[in-house]
Amino acid sequence: MGKIILLLFVIAATFTLTGAEGKKALALREKLAGQLLIDMGMKKQISASFAAVKELQRQTVARMLQNAKESKELTEFKVKISAISTELSWKNVEGVFVAVYAKAYSVDELQKLNAFFSSPAGKAFLAKMPELQGQLVLVIQNQIKNTSFKIRKMAHEFMKGQMLKGQTKMPESLKAKTTSK
């Protein structure tokens, strides 16, 4: 009986130590992840994205309300809208970003990523990334446009052949011009 109690005590102590070590490791990963986000300039990137979204939202609401008469209710509505858009802030998502990065990467990986992004090469990578992403987005958009055009043209030709055989009618969606990109 004493051996069983001793065994249970050892097991419980092991789980307690493992849990404490796990908490320390998680805290270290979160600290390193927070530093990584700083090194990567994530606050600036996310804040810029949020600013763009807020401006689009402002324009959308302005268009929706363009014919609304000025009134106390309209003013109150605009204040509420403004309050909601303040939710788009780095402060509101930083903890989630830290948790996601801390979960995704080990301590060793975070240390190496921090070393890279604080190095001259890492800083150059980050500085050039917006321009590269812009160029690559254009490549992807053109690829999608070209592929979509080819598929649409093929569908049009197929449906045209089916119409000539009397097997179908041309759908309205395919009646648009397919001769230019």
C-alpha cells in the first residue's frame, strides 16, 4: 500500500513539475514571439492595414448615408460607427498574434527568427517585402485573369457547339464578349 501511495505521489509531482516547466516554456515562447513581432515591424504593418480598412469603411458609410438628413440620430449613429472602428487596433490583436506565434514556433525557432529579423539581412528582407509582395500580387492577378479568360472562352465555345447541335441555349452569363482580355 505504501508503494502505491509513493508511486501516486511521484506521478503527481512529475505532472506538477511538467506543468510548471510547460508554463515557463510557454512564457518564454510568448516573450520571444512578442520580440519577433517587434523585430518584424508587425505593429506598423497591422496598423497600416487597419487604417486602410477604416478608410474604406468610412467611405462606405458616407456613401450609404449621403442622403440622410442631418439630425441628432444621425450624429449619434456616426459616433457609434466611429467607436466600433476603434476596435481595429494593434492593441486589440497583439495578444492573439503573440499567442499564435508562440504556439507555432519552438523556443529555438523563435530565437533564430529573432536573430535573423534583427540582422541586416532580416531588416533588408522586411524593408523589401512590401514592394515584392506588390509585384507578386500583380503576377498572381494577371495569372488569374489570363486563366479565367481562357476558361470563359472555352466554356463559350463549348456552349456554342452545344447550341449548334440544338442541345442547349447560351446562358446569359456567357453571352458577353470573349474576344479580348
